[in-house]
Amino acid sequence: MEHKIYYPSGVCSRKIEFDYENGKLYNLNFTGGCPGNLKAISKLAEGMELTTLVNILAGNTCGAKTTSCADQLVKAIKEVL
């Protein structure tokens, strides 16, 4: 299993970490941001295919921002694909 650390930009979270193996995501953790929503995303994403997460979350925005924590997760995932 490999570990990814990503430092997002343009969002409230300061760090995104996850493990991945065989094209699936595990142990997703956001540092900072909206804790309830990000804990929920982490639970829902557990064991999901990386490509599925990209398809679902890409382009998601937060308020007036052009990105979101979920969209930043996609950028991190794309770095490992």
C-alpha cells in the first residue's frame, strides 16, 4: 500500500492524506476544512476505485470558490493515477 500527502490550494483544508492500493483508496483524511462533511466524504470514499472518485468529485465547487476539498482530492488522485 502506498501513501499520498497532498497540500490543496484555494480551500479551507490544509492537507489531504490517503493510502491507495490496486486502484482503490483507503484511510482518507483531511486536515482542516469542514469536519463533518469531510469525515463523511472519507467514509464514503473508503475502498472506492480511484477513477470512480475522480468521475464523481471532479469539478465540485464550494460556495463562490472555483474548487472544493473534494475537487482538490481529485487533483491528488490524478497525481497517483
